[in-house]
Amino acid sequence: MAGSISNVIYQTFIRRNAVFLTTIFASAFAFELAFDTTSNKIWDSVNRGRQWKDIKYRYLNKDEEEEE
Amino acid sequence: MLARSALCVPSRAIARQSLGKTTTRASSTAAGAESASSPFYLTLTASLATAAAAGSAAWYYHLYGQEAFASTPAEEGLHATQYPWVHERFNKTFDHGALRRGFQVYREVCASCHSLTRVPWRSFVGTMHTVDEMKAFAEENEYDTEPNDQGEIEKRPGKLSDYIPSPYKNEEAARAANGGALPPDLSLIIKGRHGGCNYVFSLLTGYPDEPPAGASVAEGMNFNPYFPGTGIAMGRVLFDGVVEYEDGTPATTSQMAKDVVEFLNWTAEPEMDDRKKMGVKSVALLTGLFAISVWIKRYKWAPIKTRKIVYSPPVAPRR
């Protein structure tokens, strides 16, 4: 069973070099997106309320009220 | 043949005896009894050599080994207390609300004497202030223009790209206004002082109501135990309620000192937030890569480590 699965993987992704390279580049791109998104989310939750994006609503809203 | 071996044996036994004298073998044979007691001059020489070595080491330590204190404890200054700064933890950013309050303290209290020349107005935008607020702050100050057609330099209101102007024209003017003492530029003061945040906080909050008995305070100076030399030209400036915070935080002395210290840490290290985030990310990635490399090493070495080398002797041909 496992042999057939690895065989499928080999046939689909590894056998042809162009496909193999494309797989590597695409998965690197996807990994970086996923890694950055996740780690930024964790970072923002650890630092909740401390960063500018957490407190800027106070000051931006005030400006809009003044404009109105 | 027999006689020769009989001659040889005692000499070999003696040689072995003298080599292994320090071990317990000495008592096992009677032959070593004479050589076991060393002559007196050997003991004397060894004792003298040991005494000379120990003495010269002690003399050398006395000359060069001791820590030298050029200053008295008063000149050294009281060592600052360690405070648990949240923004100094490896996974915490600056508290940008505190930065905003700290900038208010700087603007309303410190800026009358201390410059902040390495910080441009633009660096506040998106960190603790909005663009419009910072433009308003920048326009309150005048800057020189480029020379016009007549070669004259005029004044223009400040822009976001300008740096915060210093309160005095030059060092001499600053000294003249402060009784000969130069207020240091605060841009990098947290990096530039031993103790960093702890020192500046202790200095700002450490002014006693009156100098302790026996302390000599020069004319025009103030007593602060944390300042090296204890005589500081800057007086206590942070009193409860000197500043009125817009977010309603009670403006106690320690609150203002804490906020302005965090703000000054930001001016010294504006890149800290990004640096820490990037550091955490790269440590996480490198941990994963290290785990993979360990796995690959074990994978490649498994057949080598687990193989068994067997020697099968050639079968002797039957006769």
C-alpha cells in the first residue's frame, strides 16, 4: 500500500524534472506564506494591545470626528 | 641461558621498582626498601621550589590580580535597581501607548534642555502618532531653507523629514544656559549609559528631598545617589502631575519616568520590534532545519552504525 502511494508521488512530482522544480518552488512559496501568516498572528496575540495597530483606532477616530 | 636470565631479573625488578615508587608496589618487594627513603636535600629542594612558586604567584596576584578601584563608592554612583521591564523580554514589543506618553513627557519636560537630534519627525508616524499629528508638531518648528537666488537663507516651517531641533544653538549656548553643564543628547542615552533603562529610571526617580547628612553638594548642583559623583546639575524635574496624559493614565513620578525611559529606549533602538519578531521567526525556522539535518544524519548513518563486521577465519584445509 505504502509502496503504491510513494510510487504515485514519484510518478506525479519527481519523475519529470520540470514538475519536480515547479513543485519545489511552489511549495516554498506556499510555506513562506503560511509560516509568515501564522507567526505574525502568534506575535500579535502575544503582544496584544501593545502595538500601534492595536491603539491607533483611538487617534484615527478622533481625527475623523474633528473633520466631521 | 639460565644464568643470563637469572642476572637479568634483579636489574629489571629494580628498574620497575624505581619507576613505580609512588604507587603501592614499593612494599611488595624488599628490594625497594633502600631507595624508598629520599635524601634530605631532595626534600629541601622540593619544599623551597614549592615555596618560591607559591610566593611568586601570591606576589604577582598582589601586584596585578586585584581589582583596582580608582573611584570611591560615591564617585562610582549607586548601582541602579533591576526592574522587570516588559519591553525588554525577547518576545515583547514596545508598549506603543507608553511610547506616546513618553514622547509627551519628553516634549513637555525634557525638551527644554535635552536635544533628540537623531530622531526625525517621520519616525513617529505609524509608531505612536498619526501623520496629521506629526505634521502639526513639525510645523511648530522653524528650519533653514536652502539659499535662494540672492544667497540668503530664510526660515520655513518644519516637515516630516526634518529632525527634531535641539533647544540650544550649540554646545556653548547649552553650557551657558545650564551653569556650565551640558545636557546630553538623549537619542542614544539608553544605549550609552551603564544600566540602560534601569539607570535612567533610577536617576529620574532617585532624587532625595534633601541630601543626606555629610554629603557635600557643590553650588548649583543637586544630589542624586545614582549619578556618578552624586552631584548632578539637573534638578528633579518629574513631580506628580507635571504632565497631563491624554489617555487618563495617572501622571505619577514613576509612571512618567517609566514612560519616558521606554520612549528613550525606542529612540535608541527604533528597530527593536522588527528585530525581535524576525529573531523569533528565524530561531523557529532554524530549529526545524536543525531537526531535519539530525534526522538526515541518522538516516544516512543507520546502515553504517548498525552493521556488524564478522571475521570468519579461513577454514584450515583438511589433511
